[in-house]
Amino acid sequence: MAPPNTKESQLPGEQPTALCKRCNEVQATLQIRSESVCQKCFLQYIKTKAVKRMETYKGKRSTKVPQKLLLPLSFGPSSSCLLHMLDGYLGIQHERMNRVSYELFVVHIDLYLDDADREASAARLQKYKDQYPRHSYSSYGLHEALQLEGIDWQSLGISDLPTQDTKASSFDLQKIVSSLSSATSRADIVSTLLNRLLVDVAKRNDCESILFGDTTTRLAEKTLTETAKGRGFSLPWQVSDGPSPYGIGFLYPLRDILKKEIMTFSTSFSPLPELVVHQAPPSHISASSKSTTIDDLMAQYFESVEENFPSIVANVAVEFAGFLSQRALMASMVGVEIKIQIHGHQEKTLIQILFYAMDAQDLSTDESARP
């Protein structure tokens, strides 16, 4: 009797099933950049990218004393995937060596003002605790940032603050945010308060650094968004791994992974689909709408570019991180352009760098291009 045919039968006129480009053994069902791969190879790729980046943060420190790192958890795909990956890696470390190289302090900042929303948020955080019990967890309300010291409130256009003797409330936060005139200003103040509160919590809990879940796509968005807002000076700590002006490290372990890859990861591998809160996909955003922010427009732009030209997104993030890590940012602002010193001697404007990125090889898969 002839041995059974191990290949799937193919109907006349049907396209042959594509095999995974990496293992050449299993049917390809997912995408890495422009490569069709199987689930196993996709999972290995994503986890390896994050873990390899985490390994670079250890430096020359003693591995016997674990680093304490704060991981902000928004319940969204990026921060949830980061927690899932690092939890798995730490589990393997503990199994093999009976110790871990870092410990995670997972923090959720509650942005909701309604009591019912706050209760739902607490219940969801408990689900994460149950799923990943080896870590410490805590939650805070964003309104607590209103009583932080060291913030130049006047420069943020805020004057009517609660006094030190009066405990800040969600109502105070709502009043301050709603008093700002533009959608971009409102989004900016929330982002600023969120980061400053995270820094304060990290310091009070003896954390060395904060692990942000920003993907390649998000870092590219921030690069152009902050430049357009006239805040190019903040890019060294907004998009690069390293120290921040606040006395604590800002690290981006997902910097080598595209947003669409994280979205795929979060919907394909258990238990993430049951945990992650996905925002509704945005409809087309009008630049003339009063509710539209610069961040919204940039996110929409990179979402469309990422779909067909992922190397452009990756190159913007990789190139800028490389320049900034070499302290090549020299710049004076001219309108929304920022001058950057490239390769030590040549200057190009932001727009020229974008064209350079479009023409370059895909630096996201070139390890020699990593900062």
C-alpha cells in the first residue's frame, strides 16, 4: 500500500498553500513585515525581539541583584503584550537559574472619572494579577498628579490648582482639562501628567527605569509629532532608551516591533484576547475638525504607511534613535523643521530624513543599524 500523502489535497485551479518562509514546514498564516510565517515562527520572532532588547538594558550590573522596573499597564495591546512576554521570560529564568534579572512593578493609572468606570478598571486589573501573579501591582488616579511638586504649571497654562491642604479630586482634573482651548492642548496635559505621575511613582518605589510599551510605529509617530509641536529637544528621552531629565531611565523594549505585529500578537495568543482592551479603529480623521489632535493625524498617517510600507516606519524610528543616541541632535527649530547632524558632518531637515528613510534598506531587520 502506498504511504499516505502528507500534503493537503489541492483542488483544480486552487492556489497552492504557502509555507512559512522561516521554517518551510508549516502553513503560513501571519505576517512579519513582508514575510508570510506560521504562528510558531511569529511568536518566536516577537518574543525574541523584546527579550533581546531587555538584555541590552542589563549592562555591567550584577545579575544577582534584580533591577526593579516599572511597567505602566493601560490594558491596551502594547503594554499587555509586553507584560505577557516579560512574564514568560522571567518564568523561564527562574526555572533555569532560580533567580531573575529584574522584577516588575506593574502600575495602572486610572484616567476614568466615573465611579462605575473606576470599579470596572479595578476588576480588570485583578484579572491581570490573577494571570501574572509573580509581579507587584498598584493603581493610581491621574488626578493625583495635580499635587506633584516640581511641575511648571504656569508653562502648561494652568493656574487654578488645589492647594496642598486640599486633596485633589477627579473633578479638579476634569475642570482643568476642559478649560484648555484645543484638543491637542487637552491631550498634551493628560500625557504630561501621566508621565510625571509615573516618574513620581517609580521613584517612590525605588524603580530604576520605566518600561514603556511604545512600538516602532508609536516611536515614529512621536518623533514627528513632538517635532511639529516644537518640542524636538525632548526626543532623546521620548524615543531613545536611556536616562531622562527626571532622574530615571525611560526604556522602550518593543521598539523593534511594529504596531500591526503587536495587534496580531494580542489577538492570536492566549490569554491576551480575554484581557486586552482594544480601542475601536479610528475612522478617517479630518484635519479641520476641532476635536482632532496632531497626535491623531500622525497616528492615522503612520497606520496607513505601516500597512504597505513598514520599512519607512521602521527607518524613521531607527534612524532617529541612532542619531539621538550618538548625541547628533543639534538643532534649532525653524517652523516645524528640525536640523539634525547626520554621520557627524552633514545636515538635513526632517523632511529630507524622511526621504532618506524611504530610500534606505529596511533598518528594522538590520542588527548593525541598532543604536
